[in-house]
Amino acid sequence: MIEPGSHIKLDGNITALNSDEQNRNLRKEEVAVEFEEIFARQLVHEMTKDSFKMTGESGLPGSSSQLYREFITDALAGELAAERRLGIANMIMDMWDQTTDQPNDKRNE
């Protein structure tokens, strides 16, 4: 998960806005990237579920294999989200822009 204060590659589409609106847009973008990371983590987790079915020295499923899987899943999901490889964060931002561009009466229908 993206930690508060960590660096995220942002689009840079934010123009000179008042600080409240700019902070709101930055927060929306952070949330969109966080959601993409959650989705990417689930995707990578499912894609690798059969890749780490090794057994440890005792013949039991290895906890070290699970640890490596979790580490790889987190690292890959974090990179996918930070680079916006899946495009989910961009779609979320586009949807937010569309809903905020509509007049209030159309959003309430």
C-alpha cells in the first residue's frame, strides 16, 4: 500500500488552482492510484497463486515461499500502480472529472 508522504508519479494535469482545490485534486489522484494498487495486488496475487507451491525442507508447504510471494506481489503491484500501467487510476480521474463537470441537478437524478 502507498504510505502517506511517499512519492507517487502524478499526471501533472493540475493547473494553477486555489490551494484547497489543488489539495482536493491531489488527494483524488492519490486515492485513484491507491485503488489501482489494491486492484493490481489482487490481480498479481491471483496470477501467482500456483507459482509458489513449493515445499520447505520439512516437506510441508514453505512459509518462506508465501513470504516471497507476498513480497513480490506487493512490489509488483506498487510499481504497476505508481506507473499507472493498468490505467485504472486514469479512468477513475476521468470519471470524477465527468461527474464534477455535470450540473448538480443531473448528478442527483
